Amino acid sequence: MNVNNIDQRILYEDNHLLIINKRPSEIVQGDKTGDVPMSEKLKAYLKLKYNKPGEVFLGVVHRLDRPVSGALIFARTSKSLSRLNELIKTGNVHKRYWAVVKHAPDPESGRLVDHLWRDEAKNKSFVNPEKTSKTQLAELRYSLIGKSRDYFLLDVELITGRHHQIRAQLAHIGCPIKGDLKYGFPRSNPDGSIHLHARALSFIHPVKKEQIEILAPLPDDPVWNYFNSLKQQRSDG
């Protein structure tokens, strides 16, 4: 198993947590493709780095869809896993995403509250006009933070964590994410990614009780590079 360069993508690591900047093509846990998941790659990385005998514990705290990139948390102990699960459940892990979309939202900032239902056969979520026994409440906040000739950059604060939530809710308001064929974007990205990136995480460390603030660097591609340079120019100005 190739674990080269994993250390270059580690955003935070201690005895309790490991946070990595996930690439778009990587899967978090094993699936029917048989591809090696991030959980196994990171176990191998920890085993090699610390010369650990036997099985390495690594708990999956949350997930990112395969075509999505960005900050991803794993727990290195069962105690930190249970505490992080509770933080997630109570909404105390704050997540912000960047999304590149084809159309500007109207209004340019706002709050989306929808009832989502998941079609297991299609592996897709849909906005339902009303609450039913099969729907889940989905909420996010968004704001327009950048523009190019062809695309718009949104900052998205995720309030709930539902299946394909950002993808489904943005598509529902006419703003499908670049490359996301499943949710209505007309063309795929060459590498199979979509332009949705888990940009920032903030939470109280489950053991040390200190504030953790994580910022995940953007993938290296022309569209992300343009928006990254645009934000840097604004901050420098």
C-alpha cells in the first residue's frame, strides 16, 4: 500500500486525532469498488510512522463524498471517537465548504431549509416540498464570495449533515456544483471530481478541551487556483 506523501496532507495530528486534506478521488471507507479507502491508508501511515505492532485503531468520525475534497477527521482512540461523535451529533463541529457553481444564487446570501429524501437505488438525495416520514430536515447558510467570467464561488456553512446535502440543496436553487453531473451540471470534470471542498473545521478538542481551527488548502486546478489567488489579492489589499 502506497502511503507516500500522506504526511504532506496532514492538517492536524496528535495522540487523539488525525485530520487530513482528502483528495477528490479518495474514498473514506471501503465500498463495492474495492479501492483502498482513506481509513486503511492512514492506518498504514500510522503503523509505519510510529512502528506500531498489531492492529492500529482509527475511527471514522464523518465522511466526504468521493468526488469532494477537503478536511476530514479521524479519531485515534475509542474515547476521542465517542466524544467526537457526540460533538457531531450536537452540532458542535462547525463545517464550512467552498463550492464553485455555474449560476449566481438569488439572493447572493441566504439560508436554505429543506426536507430531503434519499433514493438509495440512485444514491441521490432530492428536495421534497413537504415533510414526510422519509425526509430529513436539511439546513445550510451560503454567501457569494467570488466571481470569475464563467463561475461563482460560494461559502457554505453546513448546519445539518445529510446525504449529498450541499449538492442537492444548491442544485435545487439552480446552482449545481461544477462537475456534478448527478445534480445537473452539464459536464463532468476530467478527473471525476466536483468543485466542492471542505474548507474549514472548528471545534473544541474532545480531550484537550482547546479550540481547534483547521483550514484545508484547495486542490491544484485552474478554477480553484483562480479563486484562491482572488481571495489572496483581496486579503492583501
